[in-house]
Amino acid sequence: AEVWDWADASGTRTVDSHIKALRRKIGAERIRTVHGVGYALETPAP
């Protein structure tokens, strides 16, 4: 909410919602949570 200067907190979980949808689409093992930082996209092994 602070990033976009919104008056309410309705969009504070937007990133989490998008990450959840991405994990469903491309596989949960491809997106790694980096605690205190955010997320990392893993490259598949050849």
C-alpha cells in the first residue's frame, strides 16, 4: 500500500496472490521464497 500510496490496505497481498497463481501455472518448484528478500525464479536442470 505504501509503494502505490493507497489510502486502504486492500492491495497489500497482491504480490502473494500473483506468486500463488504463477506457482500453479509453472510449478511450485520453479519459484523459491527468499526470506527477507522476496522470490527467486529457479532455472530447470537440463
